[in-house]
Amino acid sequence: MISISFLNCFFLVFLFLFFSDVHGSYNGLGLKPQMGWNSWNKYACDIDESIILNNAKAIKEEGLLDLGYEYIVMDDCWSKHERNATTGRLEANPDKFPNGIGSMAKKLHDMGFKFGMYSSAGKYTCAGFPGSLNHEQIDADTFADWGVDYLKYDNCFNEGKSGVPLISYERYKRMSDALNKTGRPIFYSLCQWGEDFVWNWGNTIANSWRISGDIFDTFSRKDVRCPCETIECFALQGDHCSVMNIISKASFLSSKAGMNSGWNDLDSLEVGNGGMSFEEYKTHFTMWAILKSPLILGNDVSSMSPMDKLIVSNKELISINQDIGTNPAALIWKKKYGDEYIELFSGRLSNNDWVVAVLNAASEPLKMGIHLSDIFVDALGNAEHDWLATDLWNNNVKLVSDRIRANVASHGVQVWRFQQYKVKNTNDKFFSFNKH
């Protein structure tokens, strides 16, 4: 006979394992990629309280807060050039933020948002303002006092404390520990540019980590200021990195992200900043969504065009990005096509649904058949079933038994949600759909 004490112990072990799985991130935050807005891509150093609040108001008025864009993140250039000589604390530039950071944070909280702050794990921030290296606890306490919910933590002026994973880990861990000691839940976002293989250690101290140099508003233009083409690169990660440059790095890191670890950050979105075509922005947003990058707007939301809003409001793609318990889509194959490449991605979703995407980076359109055995290379039994494939940009539905026909524009993407088709009678599927 099993004793009561044994059953109690078994139950406690079960609870521990269950909640360890559900609350697997290092601080209980970030069970899905963060969504919101960041000031840098559009405004760089030209920020003030009105710019931050006006974009927040526009996000709310456009219904984007209801879609999940909840973090308003103020980037670099917000502070004075010197710390307070008496307290050692960071202070806001009074010309830009005359009411102080805490007052602005309260206004954002009252609007239903969470507030994000910026600093750097260096002597200075990237724009030359005081950084938080060797000031971690006093800065974390200051951020908590101001009501900060999110910290983007950069990598500039790090005094040589990089080049080896352990050194970078220890530098970033100091702020991680400091944030936790405040007692305030603060989402911790590393902006470490993918140096020192951050995807191997960031998940134990942070909620997300950048995997490349800074994004630039271009689809595939190569730039010497972004010298790294792969994740194995040991050169300076740089900036002016194209969308395709970042995708090529992120596509090999799908296994490094998830609910129980954290998220590969592909950098803020450029949709709405004018450097790419509508088709290219669709590709940009689609790939960020299915690779489960944070979806952080980086434009002037108050002047967003209806077409740009259409892209960032795609509820089906957002639901895939925010699907708790699922991992980024995986790169299945990459093939030469014309002057560039075509790529197939697939990934498991909740309820045994799948996301499938064909990316065409070439300058000519693509038409081809994609076999189920390719799509389900990690679950070949699924290739024996029929599937309903819903195109997530035009909502067209196909019944797929053997392969699906892709028709992808130049620099475009076609993305579907696959749902297993259950036939109710022998004639049902022939009446409802054409087979592909």
C-alpha cells in the first residue's frame, strides 16, 4: 500500500516540475517575446517627453496596445552628462524631461503601458552619457524608484570586458542581480550585439538578447559597417545591418530561444520608416514574428500610413509570435535562386498547428511546389495527413495533401498556418476545397 507521505512527496515533485516548466525564465518574465515601441530607430538622440508620450498615445488610439504592444521604451540620450555629485544617481535632462522620468512613467502606466529605460554595461552609453558599469545597484534602484518595467542594456564603452563569453556574462550578470534585488519585476533585455555567443549564456540572466549589430532600414543592401554575415563571425558586429543579414544569423539560432529560456532579439522593427517597399516590410515583419523576435515598433506611430499599420496589426502573425510554449520556426532548407536564395521555414504551434513560410530574397518572383515531406522533416508522420493551409496575408485557404504551391513575390514571403484536416465523410473535402 502506498503511504500518504509518499503521495504527498510525489505531488510536490509534480508541482515543482510543472511550475518549473511554466515559469522557466530566470525571473518569471518573458514567457513570450516582448512587444512595444522604442525611440531609437526613428529619433536617435532627438527625444523628449512629448515624443515619448505622443507615440504612446498614438499606439493606444490606433488599437496597437490592445494587440500587445505594451512596452514604451525610451532609448539613449535621456540623461544629464554627469551623475548627481552628491547621490551618485543618474538624472534626467531637465530640458527634455522637465517633469522627471518618474512622472512620465506614471503617465504611461495610467495609459495602460509598461515603461522601458535604457542604459549601457559600460562607462558611457553609446551616445556618451553616463553608463551603468560599476554603478549597477544604484542605477537599478533608481530605475525601480521611477517605476521602470523594462531595461534595454547596451554594450558600448565596456572597458575591454568582452571578447570571452564568461567575461561578458559576468558583466551583464551584475545588472541582472541588481535588478532582482530591487524587488520590482523588470524585463531585462541585453543589447550585446550577438558578441561572445550571447545566445549560449543570456538565457540564465536575461529575458532577451540581441543577436546582431544594429538594424538599418534596408532589405538586403550589404554595408561594410555590418561586416558579419554569419553567427560564427568574430569581427565587430557593427551597424547598418540589413533585414536579410539579420535573418541569415537568426535562422540558425531557433533552438536557443523559447519560453523556458528567453528570446533572440533581431532588433526593433523598421516598418514605417520609409526605406523599404510594402512587400519588403511584410517580409520583415513576418520573419520577425515567426522567428519569435521581440516585436518592437521603431517608427513615428502618429504618422504611420494605413499600409504600415496593416502590416504591424496582422493578428494571425502576432498570435504565432505570442503563442506561449512554442519555439521559433526552423530553417529547413536554403537554395540558390536567381541572384539570391529562397528559404523554407516551418515550426510547431499550439494544438499541433504549424507555421510554414517560403522566403524569396531574389529579385525575381518564385513559383514552386513545396512537399509536405520537406515541411514536416522533423515530424514525418504529419506528411501522411491532409492539412488546411491559411495564407496569413490574404486569408485564402487551401487543402493540402501532398504539396503546396508557393507564389512568392520578389523580396517577399508567403506564410501559412497549417491545421490538420479531419474528414467527416468521404465526399466532404472534395465539395469544400480544391486539393493542392
